[in-house]
Amino acid sequence: MLLKDKKLLITGVLTPQSIAYGVAELAIKEGAEVILTSFGRPMSLTQRTAKKLGATPPEVLELDVTNPEHFPKLTETLKAKWGRVDGVLHAIAYAPEDALGGKFLTTPWESVQQAFRVSTFSLKELSAAVAPLMTNGGSIVTLDFDNSTQAWPLYDWMGVCKAALGSTVRYLARDLGPKGIRVNALAAGPIATIAAKGIPGFKHLENKWGSQAPLGWDARSDAASDAVARTVCVMLSDWMPKTTGEQIRVDGGFHALGAEPVTLPLVETPPAAPTT
Ligand SMILES: NC(=O)c1ccc[n+]([C@@H]2O[C@H](COP(=O)([O-])OP(=O)(O)OC[C@H]3O[C@@H](n4cnc5c(N)ncnc54)[C@H](O)[C@@H]3O)[C@@H](O)[C@H]2O)c1
């Protein structure tokens, strides 16, 4: 089994559609011991969702990434329960409504700050909290969108936060590599989760992906979320021992094409001869 005896902390499970849910389900199947996190009002939804993960559902710990007191508590609790941690999935993002949807030029700093704190800075906070417990080395994986080099319609400040997330991955890889801890991002194509449906214009993105990805991409299919879950599990396993600071794309190959493919007739039909 790929993740036999691995102790994995998985954030971001909200509903069974959450990307993190697919990862938790597969990781358990592959032999991992899993603990989840959630916070505030969504906590009860996460607890209900966790029950679908098996007869002995994973425990759910409190972690609101905007509360600095939660991180040392998380370290203490994990230390008491497990003594060590082998892998972490960071699957957390949020942007206020006025930071998305074409309001880029008018978004106030307070909203940008909130989006950055939850979606980007939280990776540093979480990594710093678990790194001391990664005594056998470890793997930290975050979920990105293919965003570091391009601007997308309507994605706005979340796009900027995701670009900064890629950069955060590289700095963490620099600082945690000497401790044997790998830090990587998986850039997923669109998947119809609660967070995604909150992005205005998600449908447009979804359709664009479907027509451009050479391997095909259906944001509502199990195939897309399963592909992401499998790749995260490999990244959390011992099978990528020398990869860090990297962004691995699971997007059906969308990024490799400059525009959607066109099919022209191989032989142009000559114009019909004029009839007399
Ligand atoms: N769905 C997609 O199309 C897509 C594509 C690429 C990347 N991603 C990324 O995947 C990750 C998971 O998103 P998802 O699509 O599975 O949606 P989701 O809504 O299921 O997950 C988002 C999670 O963020 C958590 N969260 C928000 N604010 C938080 C806070 N203050 N403290 C702790 N947790 C908080 C929510 O509780 C939720 O569990 C996000 O980083 C998202 O940007 C999603």
C-alpha cells in the first residue's frame, strides 16, 4: 500500500465534493492514518462528512487559519496523539466577494489581506506548525490553480494569492529541505466544489477546460477529482523523494496548449467548377 503507516493531516474537507475528501478517502484506502481539520461553523459539516470516511471516522481538530492560537494547539495535539507527522495536505482558500468577479481595480486592501491570509500565508503557518513533528522527514502538499504566469477572467485577487502560493512553496522548500521535508503544489484544473462554485464565471472556466484539455476534463466528473486525489497521494508518499519547490499540474494537459484545438479538413475541397 502506497501510504502504509503514514500519519497524515488533511485540511479542507467540507463536503464529499471537497478535493481534500477524495484525498482522505484514497489515503485511508492506501493504509494511512488520517486526522482532519475544520473550523467554526463549517465544523459540524466536516464532522458529518468525516463519518462517510469509514466505520471509524477520522478525528476532526479545530483549525481556523486566521486564529494564531490554533497553530500551537494543533502542534501540541498532534504531538500527544501521534508523536510525529509524515504528511500534510493544505487545501484551504477563501476570498471575500469583492475580491473576485471582475472588481480587481476596486477591491479594498482589507479584502485582499483576508484572501492572502487564508489562502496563502496559512501555508507558511501550517508548515511551521507541523515541521517540528516531521522527525522522519515529510511531505507538505498545497492545492494551486495554474496561475503563476497568467491573468484569468474574474479570478482576480485569488489569482494573485495563488501566484504567491507558488512562491511560498519555493521558499518553504528552501527552508525545510535540509530537514528532509518536501513542499510542493498540485495545480488542479477546475473541480465543481463549494469553493469553486463561489467563483463568479466558474462555468466559463469549466467549459474552456473541457474544450482545450487534450486528455479531456469534466469538472463535475469523478475522473477529475480522482486524478487529483491519486496525484496528491503519490506526492505524500515516498515515491517522489527528490521533488520539492515544484508545481505539478493535474489539468488534463490544458496548460500545454495555447488555444483550443481546431479540426481543419486535411485536404481542402477545391471550389466547385462553374456549371454551364
Ligand atoms: N475546485 C477547484 O476548481 C480548484 C482548482 C484548483 C485548486 N483548488 C484549491 O483547492 C483547495 C480546496 O478547495 P475545494 O475546491 O476543495 O473547495 P472546498 O470549499 O471544499 O474547500 C475549501 C476549504 O477551505 C476551508 N477554509 C476556508 N477558510 C478557512 C479558515 N479560515 N480556516 C481553515 N479552513 C478554512 C473551508 O472550510 C473548506 O474546507 C483550495 O485551495 C482551492 O483554491 C480548487
